Amino acid sequence: MTIVDWDREAVKRGLAEGRVLLIDVREPHEFAQGHIPGSISHPLSTFDLEGLQALIAEDGRRPVLSCAAGVRSARALDYAQSQGVPLTEHYLGGFKDWAAAGEEIA
């Protein structure tokens, strides 16, 4: 499995420049309680790989997965790669790192 870890600064820069599609794989209730501004919800428990691929193709930005701390996003990358989908990037620190740093939360 190939995983490329992004840190908070890379995620912030990518979002600010409009070149990153941040995909939050936490559960809907977690996302509703707070998420990184600009991220979209795509829960791991109902991970729809076809839908995700269509979204990524339509959006055109670079997909980076995120979760609470990097475990579920890595799991999602593993699953995607096992199905032949070349997703490799995730925010290693995830929402916990973002919130702990005092970054804006939506």
C-alpha cells in the first residue's frame, strides 16, 4: 500500500489555493459536530468508491482523505487501492490535529 502523509500546513495551503478536495471519512455525526472548512463528508462506514471516483473526476481537485487522526483515512486508502483506485494521500493528523492547533472549525 502506498500512503502519502500530508501535514496541517500542506492541507491549509491546498485548501486556500483551491487545489485540494478534502474528503472527510468520519461518520456523519462526527462531521456534523465539527469539520475542517471546505471538507466534504464521505463516511468510511458507507464508503461508496464509485461515487467517490465520480465526485473526484467531476471536481478536478487533488483528493486528500481525512478523518479524526489518520487511521480511518489510511484504511480508506488501503481499500481504494485494493480495488484498483489510485488514491494515495491523506491528512495524517486529521481533525484532532486541526482542532488542537486552534484552526477554524465549521
